[in-house]
Amino acid sequence: MQRVRKAVIPAAGLGTRFLPATKAMPKEMLPIVDTPTIHFIVEEAIKSGIDDILIITNSTKNSMENYFDVNYELEMRLKQAHKDALADEVHQIASLANVYYIRQKEPKGLGHAILCAKSFIGDEPFAVLLGDDLVVPQDKPALQQLIDAYNDKQTTILGVQKVPHSETNKYGIVSPSKEVRPQDTLFKVTDFVEKPPVEKAPSDYAVLGRYVLTPDLFEILEHTQPGVGGEIQLTDAIRQTMKNHPLYACNFTGERYDIGDKFGYMKASIDFALKRSDLGPKVRDYIKKLAKDMQ
């Protein structure tokens, strides 16, 4: 049995929902308080046992590469200013993991972005984490839960959670093979549909940015025709794998934030600030004041 030790983070999107800010900076570098969102995604992968991470970028994402590199000049200036703790924190970022990069030269969709990782992955199972979904774990990272499920089933695992039925048209939605009980953390999937009309959604279980995939997917992606939006859809390729292998969904636990959505991003920023000892009391008092003023 091969261990899942590599992960792919697609980060080549244009971030149009956060324009004009993303005209000058990658959406993955937008901070939750003071930490870029990509940092939390990489951290989740590391805490799930991943050794090597490939980030799929484009020509405008140099700042993301710089973030995970050593900045000797900055560290030196911080130490000269006797800010040793901050210098150590900055240096530690470069030691998080073995992070590699490759550019997606054309915006051909998520499936094409994953295909760019073929040489990096080789003949191994691998994880995919999408940066728009930030998950705060209850006990173990969301990706670790998927990897545990893969170790059990040895096949493709989709990370899912229930979403409001009215929002099923925003996600890839799975068809469970049987009724899913609240205590079911893993169930077999009979179909997987990308952004169905609400009235045709087969369930309320949405795929939320976490996958463990098998390497045979690459051959399928190479022959997958453009689908929704004229792009090569990862969903279409995963459905093809079902002809030869079973497909399972892991109903992972944890608080999930849709930080690709403006309100979701704001909610994450507030919740993260509330949990910090240096900011929490001030933010809480400010929220109470706002609530009182609105009465």
C-alpha cells in the first residue's frame, strides 16, 4: 500500500471575485488577519502527513513563491531591531514543507491544472487541496480524514459536507449509494454532478475542495474533452474512473469557510480574530458596540 505523501494545490485562478484587490496580488495571498490563506492550506497538508507539495501557479503569482522562500534581508533587519521572535516566525515559514511550483500556461480549468502535476506525482496516490475552502479542524485536519479513508478503501475519496439545498448549484454534488445517516463519515458514491440546477441536485452533499486521487486519473484527464465553461473539468475525469474503481465520499468534520466568497472571507477573518488573545477582546467589544448601535 502506497502512502499519500504528495499534495497538489491549484492556485492559478485569476481571483475575479476579489477584484480590484487581485489585480495586484494573488487571491491566495489575501490575509486572514495577518496570515495569507495559502499558508493555512499548506499547513493543513503538512499536519496531514504530506511531505511534498506542488502549487500550480501562473505568471502573476511570484509573491506566493517568495512567501515560502527565505528572506535574509528581512530577517536581518528584524534581528537588528531586536525583534527576534518575529524573525524566527518569518524564517519558520520557509521550513514548513518541501514546496515546488509549476505554471499552468493556459486557463483551461481545474482538470487541466491537475494534469500539470503528472510528472511530479508519478505513479502514486495524491491529495488535492483547493485554496477557496479553509477548514478549521475539530480534532484532526480534514485532509487527514480523507487520507485515513483512502488507507481503508484504496480508491478515490472526495471530501464532502452538507450544504443548504438552495446552494447546491454552486458545487459538485454527489449521489450517495444509500441514505446517509448523520453518523456516517464514509459512504459510497454512485454519481458526481458539477453544479446541478437546484431542482435536480441528487443530494445536499457537496465536494468542498479536498480530494485523494489515484494516478490513473492522469491518463483520463489527457483524453477528457472540455465541459462546463469550455474547461477541462476534474469532475468529468473522476466520473470516468468510476467505470473501473468505486468512488467514496468522506463526510469530514471541521468548520469550513468559503473564502472564495466575500462574506465567507469576512466571516473567517472575524472568527480567527476572535480566537486570538491579542485581538479577541477588542473585536468582541467592537461587535457588541455595533450590535447595540443597530438596536
